Amino acid sequence: MSDQPAIFGNEPVFKNKIHIVKPRLPAFDDLSQDVSGLFQSGMVTKGQHLRAFEKAVEEHLRVKHAIAVSSCTTGLMLTYQGLGLRGDVVVPSFTFMATISSMIWAGLRPVFADVDLASTTLDPVAAEAAITPETSAIVAVHNFGNPAKIDELEKLCDRRGLKLIFDAAHGFGALYQGVLVGPQGDANIYSLSPTKLLIAGEGGIVATNNDDLAEKIRIGREYGNDGNYDSLFAGINARMAEFNALMGLHSLRLLEDAARRRSEIAALYHEQLAEVPGIDFQQVEAGNRNSYKDFSIVVDPEAFGMCRDDLATALEAENVDTRKYYEPPAHRQTAYRQYAPSGDVLPNTEVLATRSLSLPMWSHMDDDIALGICRAVKRIQASAGEIRMALGQATAASI
């Protein structure tokens, strides 16, 4: 195989496309008997598998309550409502849109704060600077599975009398100072969609040690109906179906292996790409474990020789799928521009939005796949100037 990049018409590193994610699902044979029982009983929601799944997650996370819901988004909505949040909520803009959309649905105003450039998680100093007289909470994100700066944020919220919620969509498999992400703050809300380590098809978990919040979420996911057909408050339908709970229960048994394997692949990426000019990595604090829901690099265009977008284009020619998380960041999205802060208060967010690139990461990826992706990045960087020129000429010709 030629070492010239595929974007010049040479043979790509991979014959077939390497997708950004490839879910590791439980074997159907392990579920089949219980699935047959579902169809025979007709109990396809609010049954034994939901209860078993919630109990298993409570034991795994070592929390008092793990409430299964239809999605991480509905879990966030119900958590904001259940905690009685009002007014402003400090939140990073470098996050998935659902962190913010759930706030708007709950009648809250997002106040965007910057992230730490190295960890890509909420900067506690920036978060405190963003607090207003109307602030009721801080929402931090375990971004890409990297635990947020939990101790600093807990101390900040205790000092300022604020609630602390963690968007833990990427959190299953992550460790904070040797402890599973879950019992910290007022609540951690997880996603169980197919891009995650723990998969239920669709669904979410709200983990909390707050008895009152847990009860409100259980009622809230049932339209606000506590069983008397009298809505105590305006809830939603956020129930998790039995099949999803069953899949989640079996997927939970695979979680630790998935987390360990992703750490191995991440170490391989680090080893192979560490000497490539212009590539940096998300920093994980000592004592923590990143779940690596995504493995994201940061591309310095000057040192690498081309920008992040050109690298993504060149990798596509090598049959390597990538994602530009998060471009645009939330404060520049159409629905949330009205909340964008004035002035240059989100510089790290803006840098990451234009430089962060997620490479393929699976819970069962072979070393050869990761090595091939690294080889593709290296040969692209070796021809960066020529590729940049060729893409620039192609862009100019299309105008």
C-alpha cells in the first residue's frame, strides 16, 4: 500500500468504512427466553425487568435510587423539575444540545460558562463567575466520559447554596478518584442509547441519594400521576419499556469489560499519536477513569499543517468516520443564541469547537483497527501541506 493519502486517489487504509461507533450488544440468545416471556405475558411495560434493572444499577453505582426513564433528556427534564429549580442555571456550552433543551422545557435560563481546555469539562472558576442573583443550580457534564471537577464544584455549590446536577450521559464506566460516577452532587443523569457503554436501545437513568427527588421523578415519569389518577404536578410519559430494561440489565454485565477495553484502545491511540505534531488529548486527572464514550483529539492547525475539518475530510477518504463534537457549541445554535453571553467569555469553548475531532471508539475494537486509524492520521499529517492546498483549490473552484 502506498503511503500517499487516499484523498489523492491512492488505496485507503481501510477497504470498508470504520464507523465512529459500533455498539456491543448482549447476545440475543441470552435475552430470548425473557423476551418470549414478555410476549406471552403481555407485560411489556412497568414489569419485573424494570424493577430488576433499577435494583442492579443501584447496587452497581452504590446509590439509594436509580430511576429508569425513556431517555437521558427526559431524565434531565424531570430532575430540573423535581429539584424545584428556578431562574438561571450555569452550564457549559461545550456539550450536547439535550443538556440545554431540557432546561428550556423546564422553564430555566441557561447561563453559559467556559470549560477547562485540558479536561474539556466545566471550569469551576468560570462557573462561579457566571453565577447571577437568580442562579439556582450548576449543571456540569462528564464530557466524553471524563469526570467533571466534582470536588471543586461541590464545594462551590455548598458555599453558594446551589444545587449541583451532573449530565452523566457519557458517565457509565467512568471513575472519580476511584469511585464510580453516580453518588456525587444532587443527581447524575445517564444515557443508555447505542453510542454508550451501557446500552438499553434507548433510555436513561437518574441516580440520586435524594429520597424526595427520586419520588418526584417516579411520579413525574407517569404524567405526574401517583396512582390515584390525579396529577400532583404536570409530568410526562418517561417510562422505560420492559424490553429496554431487559437489554440494559444484560448490558450492565458487560460494562466493566467495555470500560477496560476502551481504556486499552485509548492508551493505544495515545501511544501512536503522541509524537504527531499538532495533536493533543483530553487530560484525565490522576485517580480518575474516563469512560471514553468518545475518543477526541484536539488539532492545532498550525502545528499539524491543516485544520480539523481538512483532517476529517482526509480521514473520510481513508474510510474512517469521525465527528466534530461540538460544532456549533450550544450558545451558537439557532435555538439558544438568545442566551449567548456578551464578550469573549467562552474562549476555550470556541477553540475546542473548531479543533476537537472524535475518532472511532468501540467497546470491542481490535487493536488492528486502532492502529490503522493512527496510520491514516500519520500519513495525512505527512502530506498536510499538499492536502491543504488541494482542498483549498477545490473549494475555490466550487465558488
